Amino acid sequence: MEVINEKVARTDNTLLAITHLTQLLSYAIGFGGFITPLIIWLSTRNSVEGMDEHGKAIINLQLSLFLYIIISIPAILLLGLGILGLITTGILGFILPIVNAVRASNGESPSYFLTIKFL
């Protein structure tokens, strides 16, 4: 049998790292930290090896951070615990994409702790 139009997934660790780093757009320009990695993931998940795993991890992190922020806002009334939650969410949202971009460039799997598996 002959296989026609067989697409082989290419390895592109640089694109994986850039996809993780695009989450930082929210810190730089105020928006784009969710939609940009989503677009990259949806457009290249079948053509880049590992993109589906990394993309799901990124979207799960962004949705989890959004949920933590929503929970922290009313928690401000409870002795200011929400402020601590917002600060922690902001720090984790900045540090974790950088750490996982380095992991992606080394060919390792993403490791986002405290994320809820939505996808």
C-alpha cells in the first residue's frame, strides 16, 4: 500500500518555548496572554510534536489563574486573604511560563502545579 499526503510532526522546541512565553503578554501590554497561546496551539497542534500537550497545559494554567482571581476578589473581605491570593496568582502567572519555556526548549514536558485539568 502507498501512503499519500502523510504529514510527519516536526520537532520545534523554539515554538514551544515561545508559546509559553506569549502568556506574559498580559503583563507587558495588558491583554493577549490567553488568546495568543490559544491561537498558536490550535493552529499547530497537529504539525508540531508536543504542541498538544504543551498547549493544553498552557490553557489549563490560564483558566486556573482566572478562576483563582475570581475566587480571591470576594475573599478580600475575609481578613484580606484575597489580597494574598491575588499577589500569589500574579507571581505564579509570571514565573511558571518562564520556567516551562526553559523546560520546553530542553525538550521536557510542562510542569504547571496547582492547575485544574480542564482539557
